[in-house]
Amino acid sequence: MTQLPGKSITDLTLVRLLPNMMTLGAICAGMTAIRFAMLDNYTTAVSLILLAAILDGLDGRVARMVGCDSQFGLELDSLGDFLNFGVAPAVIVYFWSLQDMGAFGWSTALAFAICCVLRLARFNVMARNPDAPGPCTHFTGVPAPAGAFLAMAPMFLAFAFVDRPALPPLLVCFYLLGVGLLMVSRVPTPSLKGLRIPQESRLAVAFGGLLLLLALIAFEWVTLLAMSTVYLMMVLRSFLTEWRKSSELE
């Protein structure tokens, strides 16, 4: 067991172990999602990726709350992100749509996973830079969790509208490659880490969050599809803005 700096082994109570247990739980969810995809149970597989994303979003905050954030936890979280948001979505989309395309379909899944690990490696290097700024209002490139859900957006579409024709696998391939490229791009994408909500707006934001939660419960796939679409439009807008600025500089 890795000992935290300044803490004796007796200080590692269940509460202090909780963040790492949440990260391990997220990894278990990602692995189990792959298993359900292999069994053709794609709705459960996608739901488990959603569970992994929720646990991934909470483990760091819990670690800071209980005062047990450590380098070990950061490394474990990064490794879990690669599995949950790089490998698992690529495998799920592959079994759902790409396996009949042979080597090209599998190469597309591999390319997405590679883009994810490159994006995570770049993020880790930037985070360890002592001259790096604190929390800001944007990321560089699409973050791994967001990239995973963008990758599965064609599945949300199919689950929400079961009576429509299936998307062509070739189109899914190019879409998946496009999401992978957005992950390793330099396009600024929205970040909630540096967002500050004014006191007078907090009640409205909390009410909006409650409505979103209710929508996820009642209309899971439509809501996830709408969220993915809005986020993708924001990313594409940032991409066009950056491209326009670079063109003007030339």
C-alpha cells in the first residue's frame, strides 16, 4: 500500500481510502462496459461508461474534501481515464458498428484510443509544469470524458430513435476519427473548473441542474444526444474561431 506523505499507515482510514476506491470502482465500470458490449448489451455498456464518468468527476473532489489527494491518486485516476474514456468507448463503438469493416474498423478504434492516451499524456505534462496557470476557463483539446461521450453520440442517436435507419459504419468511422483528432488538437474547449457562479445565480443554476438530472432519468438517450450535440457545436465554434484568427495572422 502506498503511504501518503506525512501520514502514518494508521491514518489511512476508510474515509481517506474512499477517493481511490471510487477510482477503482470507475475502472471496474469501464471493464464491465466492455464485457456487456461483447454480449451485445450496448445500452448497459453505455450506462456503465456514464457511471464511470460520474465517479471520475467525484473522486478528485472527495480527495480534496478529506485532505488525502496524492500523486498516487493522480496516477491512478489518469490510468483509469485511459481505460474508461479511451479503450472502453472505442471497443463499445467497434462492437456496435465497426466489426464488420474488418481491419479498417479496428484501426479506427485503435486510432481513437491512441488519441485519448496522447491527450492524457499531454494534460499530465502540462499539469506538472510549475509555471502552468491555475484553473482556467478552457481546456486545450477535448477532454477524455467529453471525447468518450462524443464518440458514443451515434449510439445515443440510435437508442433515442430506434425506428430510423442505422448509420453507415463508414460514417461512424470518420466521425470517430474526427473526435479523436479533436482530443489531440489545440482547440480551446469549455472547462467548468474555473467557472465562478455569482451568488444571485446559484439558485437558478441549481434548478437547471435538477431539471437536467430529471431529463436524464426520464429521457436518457435524447438528453445525452442533445448534450453531446450542444457541446460539439461549442467545440466546432471554437475551432472555427481559432482557424479564422490564424488565417488573419497569415
